[in-house]
Amino acid sequence: MMRILAIVLSVLALVSAHPLIQETNDLEIIAKNILSNHHKLGSFRIEDNHSYNDVNCEQNVVVSDEELKTIEKMAVNLMDGFETSSLITDYKTYKELKWKYFLKWIRRSRCLSDRSSESLPHFVCFGGLFTSLLMTPSLVEDWTLVVTRFKDTIFMNKVRLNEDWKRGRRQPQPAVDSNPSVGGDGSKQFVDKNTYFAAKVTQIVTNGDKEANSRAVNEFEKCFNCYESKIGGHRLLLMSEMDAIDEEGNQYEIKCSKSMAFGQKLLQWWANCVVADIDRIIVGLKDSEDVLKEIQTVDVSEIPSMSSFRWNTDESFGFVNRCLNFIQEVLKDSKDLDTFRVVFRKRFKNIRVYKQSTHGLLPNWFTAEEEWDEWDHQFDTQTTRLYSHK
């Protein structure tokens, strides 16, 4: 594990020698102290036909514990319905759709335009991006962010790894649990069955009827929460997927795996849930024949005691705080919509920032001064045209 993380612009080192907080292994206390003031602002859905909906954001509801035990005894074959399921094969395009809908929600909710400059968020991004920053010192994985400033708020989006590989480097391999399929244009595509299995388990544990066990899955249909939070002195506006809730309002993330996660993977689950303010995880455990054998429910607050992996607070939360400070410093004199790439490479053990000549993170309909109603129809027309085919 790396012990020192340099934050650099070109050759200038900007690392703080003092960590944000003192080291402790009580992750629950850390989460409450660092990611503070979680406050849900609203929700939206991506429907099965890929359309946007922020009017009726009904969430999946987990069945009772007794019903979960009954489902376990059914030995459901998770591949039932796979052939007729609507699955995400182009994750780059789907991520672009999520980003556009997040920006649409921001404009429609007026959560930025109706605020004073003192209460505006410093950063806007997906919750998953923030989790990547949080886990960088532990997992040491490469990442690239595209960032731009607009009216005192910095917008950040993560570039997928396969977009970042340059000539002379080996292309990333598909996940082990992947199936080739043929896209609408006749090209071969890879379906990540791990995400399909998670969607299938979600369907099963939130319906409670036998028909759901063999019903096709529509992987596009998801609900997203938009919320504000803080880390150190940074105000954040985040968006995260919400798999389900229970009748008491507890929020759930739903996973599917051949075995219960442990070590770094389990802590990554924990970080994901802490960032999104999720209370519990349901894990569907399957065998080698893809039959659902067991359903476990884990309280997020108990995960630290389940993992033998030692969390280094100095490197994780200190890294995030210094990284956000650095991005603010780099962009403070930039013009609105100037765009930068923030690049972390584990072999160099530093962060580098490069200014881009092209914009594109924030579209015209988001930055325009006109009222949103004037752009709403045009947005929906463009989105429908883009996603009119399966």
C-alpha cells in the first residue's frame, strides 16, 4: 500500500503534511463525523423505456424477512428470463444518459438557482465517483475525472477506464461473468452478467410472487436519490442509485455473488453505502449453476467488524480532502466552463491536471440563462431520438 500520495500540477507538489482527522479504526464514527449533514433533496427514475420521471418516483420495497426465507427455499434459477431481458450493453452511453438526467433534475428542482452563493455546493458529482476517491489509497486504482466550474460550483464526472487506454497499452478484459450478444447494428457486445444477477435478485426480493422469479429483467429501470452532504469544509451535491427500501424507510443496496464479500471488496461496499446513506445490504448468494441458494441481510454499520482489512483514515479521508482542495485551487481563476482532466495513476503516485481545449461536460440547455421550460421539450425530443432503439 502506498504511504504518501502526492498531489501535483505539472511538477508542483501541493501535499498537506497534516491529515484531516486523526487515525481511528471506528469506521462508523468516521462516517458520521466526516460525511455529515446527509440530506435528501429529491429523486428521479429512469423508466423501462429510458425516459425521465421525477413525478412518480415509487421505489422498490423489500419483502418481509419471512418472505425472504420462503424465497430461499424456492432455489430460483437466476437465468430464468435472461434471454428476453433488456440489458445494458453500452455503459458509456447509459452513463451519459444518467448524467443528463442528473443535470435535468438539478435544473427542474432549482436546487442551485434558488440558493445564495454561501449555500451553493462546492462540488456536484455521482456518489460512485466520490467512493472512488475515498477508496483510492486502499485499492490504488487508476482513474480520470473531467471537471469544470460553473457559477462557483465544480462539476465532476469520471471517465471510464477503457476510454482512457492509449496506444501501446493493453485493452481491459471483460468481466469473467460476461456473455457475448449481438447489438442492434450487428456488432458483438458483452453483457455483464454480474449486473444482471443483481437486477434479478432485486426483482425477486421486492416482488414476493413466483412470477417474478421467471420474469424478464429491465436493467434500465432504476431510481436515483439526489442529496447533499459534507466532508470537511466541502459541500457536496451527489446522486446515487437506490435499489430498494423497506416499510420503515431503511434504504437497501442489493448484490449478488457466489460468496460473501470480504476484505477490500467488503469495505468498498461499505464506502459505497456510507456515501449514499444506505442502511442495509441484501446479498443473494448463488451457486456455480446460477441458482439462488441463500439471502443474507447485512447492516452497513456492522461491516467494519466483519472485515479484517485495516482502514487507514489518514490516507483515505485526508486524500479526499486534499484532492478537493487542490481541484478548487486549480479552478479558482478559471473561466466558467473551462474544462480540465484530473488524472491519478498509481505508478506515478500523484494527481496531475491538464486543461482541455474542448468543453462538453455541461450542455447548453443546462448553462443557458433561459427558464427551463423553454429547454424541456427540446431535451426530451433529443433524448427520445437518442434512445428510440433497443
